[in-house]
Amino acid sequence: MAGSGQAGTLSERLVARVESLDLEGRGVVRHEGKIAFVEGALPGERIVWERVRQGRSFDQGRVVRIAAPSSARVTPRCAHFGLQRGACGGCSMQHLDVRSQAAIKQRALEDALWHLGRVRPDRILRPVHGVAWGYRHRARLSVRYVARKGSVLVGFHERASSFVADMSECHVLAGAVGLLLLPLRAMINSLALRQRLPQIEVAVVRQGGDLRTVLVFRILDALPAADRDLLRRFGQEYNVAIWVQPGGPASAAPIGPEAQIRLSLSLPEFGVTLSFAPTDFTQVNHAINEILVRRAVDLLQVGGGDRVLDLFCGMGNFTLPLATRAAAVVGIEGHAGQIERARAAAIANGHADRVRFQVADLSGWSSSQWEELHRQEGGIGRVLLDPPREGALAVARALAQTALRPQRIVYVSCNPATLARDCAVLVHEGGWTLAAAGIVNMFPHTSHVESMALLTE
């Protein structure tokens, strides 16, 4: 049935020119003054489409036929990518040339900054690109035993669904993991615990010239001895380290001595190596992370006399590289386990004398806390922010409300909306200039937008 003020039915075929792409990889079209988001359509294309869902403010649709395709349209590499029911939802842009993906993400960032924050950068940073395939060193695979099929599925969720996609391979996972989905399914299907194993954490690291893989099996019951033997044999056959996690992340442990493996993230330009556990948060794309850190340090223009504050510092991904250039760095993070890793890394890398870490909840940070820290450190002229998707609103307000101002702020973001909100506070209330902004294509073929902004006095 047609909604109020909207003619036609859900099965009606409509013709449109695609205006842009939204952050879910859907084409944006207009029909009779109303916006619709159309799966499978690309900007500039002329399409025939039909509605699949009708709402008051916007509709959703799918492509029936592409009358005039975009020059940026490419053939998806993965057989599991698509619009059909059951298609993998891990990627949303495989049908779009990877350079065009970055351009669209850049436009999404600029649109968010202007429409949500009413700010425009003085300079657009050149998009950061990397390899398009086999880039994903971290992932969480879902596991689902399907009783009616009598089999197990292992992979990402289906597009716009909570079901697990029926996948045989994945082209974005690093190393050999993308080719192990079918062997994993067969092995898990033979476990007694197959219905009590909801997910697998994947961590891939480079050791010398080789890639090593750790698979962490989340289990909800005690692991039977026979299952343990099957997991160990799988690890030996496919040369992967098998861990099990019976409780929280800290409970993850190797299944045997052969699965002991040292995981580390290298930042060779700074001579820094960060050790981590397979359940720790680290950047998904290690090669792009190197460029991201280099750009952040360069934008901050850190000199030998500078004192730097790294907020939401995690295990020291930015803190320790900054310590190679600055007089002193303070890293603050709300997760105590991450701070423990950061402190150990500072000692291991020989920077403990220039770095100190604090555990603090930054969601409630105040200007008085900033001012106290500023005085304790003898003045802080550089600040780096790398918050979660929720952003750093309390920090932005704290900095905007004080006269003790850092000269340069670099804000690394995984959410353009919260970046725009927080930049608006820093610019309109704090008086900083949004000097530069740009995207980092950390997740090719997905709608994820990683970005960076520079604010100056």
C-alpha cells in the first residue's frame, strides 16, 4: 500500500538518475520530491528501480536494471557480494572502483562537517590508500549451527540481517584465513560444542616475511577433551595458532604450547613495536595504520621541546611514536588493560622516561582536569584524539572552555558525524580553525569512513 502523499505501489518500476551514494553504499535518488536509497546503484547512473520498503520520510529500493552504468562500476571480486537474499554484508562497495570509493568517503566527510557541524576545512588532505584485498588483519567471524541443515556456517552476517552468510571464501581477510572458511565449517561441525561456539576472533600478524594467524574460539561451555584434540589437529594441519576463550577477553589462552605466539604491531618508521593479545583492540589494516600514524605525527608538528597529550591512547599506537619526537607524552585511556599494555610497550621500546599513562573515563572529562594536567606537565601544546564512534564531546567542550589552549589538535575519527559535532564545538566555541581534513581508506569495499582533522589556533 502506498504511504501518505506517495503514489504507486512497492512493485512499481521507476526510472531515476542516481545523485550520490550514502554511507551504506546505496544510491540516492529522488522520486516526486522524496528521497529513496537504492541498493546496487552508483552515482551518475540511470536506473530502473523498485521499492522494497516505503516510509514517511524516505523509501528503500533495489535496482531492477541499469540503463546507463557508471564508468566507476566494476565486477565484484567476491561471489558472496550482492543484493540477493543471503549475500554477505561484510562489504558494501565491491561494485565500485576503489579510488571512487575513497572519493565518495571524502565527500561524505565533507558533507558531515558542513551539514552537521557548519565547518569547512581550509585544506583537503590527500586520501590515504593501501592494498584493496587481503588487508584485514583483525576480524570477528560469527559461527551458527543451523539445525535444519545439520551444518555450521562461519563468516560475516548477511546484508541487513542477523543471520550468518553462507560463505566459502573471503577476499578481504589477510593471509590464508579467507580460504579456511570451509575447512573451519567442517571441523566445527564435528565438535560436540558446535552449538556453544558463537564466534571466532581472527588476528593476523607478520613475522619476518611470513604471516601468522591466531584463531580465538569463544566457547560458552567447558571444552571436551575430544574437541580440544580436534582443534589442535586443525591448527597443526593449517598452520594456525588455536586459542580458546571461555569467559571475558582476558580468559583467552593458547590451546597448547604449540599455539604460543607473540603478536606485535610494528611501526618501523619510528622504531616502535607494540605487543598485544589476540583479543586486544588494534587497527584492522596494519599497512594503513603506519601511514595514519605518520600523518598524525606530521600534522602535529612535534618538536623536541613539545609536550603532547594523547587521549583515548589505547595500547600506545600514537603515544610511542610521538615519544620519539617530543620531550614528553601523556597517554590517557579508560581501559586499564590497554594502559597496562601501553606501559609495558613504553619500557620495551625504551621510552618509559618520556611517557606516562593514566586510566581515566574521558566521557566526563572537564576543563579543570585539562588545566590541572596542563600545569602538571609545564604546558601541553599538542593534543591527539582517537576516540571510539561515540566521539569526544566532553573533551571538545573542556578544551573550548579553557584559556590554556593547545596550539594544534589532531582528531582521528571512525565516525564522520561525531567528528563533525566535536569539530563544531572546537571551532565555534573554542575558536580553533579547521585547517585540514581528509579520509583514510582503512576498510576498502565497506562504507566505513576513517578520517583525520587538524585544528590550529
